[in-house]
Amino acid sequence: MIAIPLPVVPAARSTIAPAKEPQPDLPPPFKPRSVNVARQDLLAARNIDPFVLLPRIFIPIPRGLWRPPVMHYGWPAPTSMLLSYAEEHGLVLKMSRRNPNICTADDSSDEDEPFTEDNDAEDSDGAESSCSSGPTTSRTRKPIIARLPKNCVDESSTMMAAVKRILSILTKETGMRYPESVQVDVTLQHRGGPSEARIISVYTNYHLLQTDLPSPEDIQTIGKTLGLTTPPMWCMDQMEYEWRPVSCYVVFLVSDLYS
């Protein structure tokens, strides 16, 4: 049992497990100090139910030796509703090729043809090569990936755009402060496909010291506005699931780099 002062603002304390509650015996990646988590453990994490209250082992402790995984407090995202809302209000965002230095299959040209001995002969104007009897080599080429469909929707960004609009209207109507910590994210703890992995995250365990977190009453209002009937729960982030030693977080001042 961990009995320590909670580094948590009052608005979030009702979402934290009591100090007297025994710590759950969990497998990796939930188990403290789990690093280099095996693939089978990540797949098994889908069968772990979200937590009604956040186990205290996941609270980031100032001056602690380890940083826990990112845990989200929220609901399964109403994907269909948000995508329909976005389409109705002109909020749909499309995928784009973010790295112009990566070639797609449609970008190939004569200049990108594989390098062969015949090409070498042409490039050297018939000059003999001392390596002509060696194995054929090929030039390093840009990786070729499939081009995205022209109308491929960026669902996560589109859903977030819908959430922002809905919450902006809500805050204007109610006077509630806009919850800046709300995000559309993805969790490990789900039993379905990619769409079921998306969540509406109200905040994470790394927001617990922020004074502007929505109150339990505001969270209930947000859920009702989004058509969510179940209470929010805690679940693990799909990408930031490992326990990390504090040494990973050492930050040097720019001036120190040149001293």
C-alpha cells in the first residue's frame, strides 16, 4: 500500500483510488517498472478492463525515480456521431502526405530507375570500370510508399474538430470554462478494432496538478452533451505505455550545451 500525499488538484481527487485500497496485481505493461514490454503483453492489455478509479501507482510523483505510463480519464469515443457531425458542419479533415521527401509509386520517373551496369556505362561515356567484374550494386533510392487515396479522411483529427466545436458551443451556453485538456486519443484497453480504441480523454494522469481541470460536474455535462451515458474511466495510452526512469526526462539548458 502506498500512503503518500496526493499531488492532485481537488477537482481530480474523486477519480483516484483511496489510499487504503490494496494495489492491484497487474501484468505488464501496467506492472510498475515495466520496460521493453513484449508484444504479447501489449495484446493481452486489451483484455484488462479500464479502471473506475486510478490506482495510485499511476500517479506521477515529484522526485520519483520512475514515470508511469500515460493514463487517460474519459470515455469510448462516439465515432459515428462525431464523424457525422463533422460532415454536417464542414469540419472533415483529409489525410495528406506529410513528408514531401518520401516518394510514392506515382512519383517515379526515369531519373529514379535502378542503377545497373548498363546505366554505369552510359554515365561514364564508355570508360572502363575496374569494378565491372564485381557484383552489381544499386543506388540508394527514396522509399516508395502507396499514395493515400485523394478523399482519405483523417478520422481522429476530424473527430477532434467536432469535439472542439461542440464544447465551444457548450461553454458559451453554460459559462463553463473550455476544457483545454480534452483530446481524442487511442487506448490499449479495448476489445475491438481501431475505431473502438479511440477515446475522448478529459485529462491524463500528467494533468493532475493543473488548476484548470474540469470539475466532476463539468465532466458529467461534457459526457451528456456528447451523448455518452456511461461514467468516464481510466485507461492506458496506446503509445506511451512504458514505465520510464527519471533519467529519460533530464533537460539541459541550451547554454549548457556550449559551455
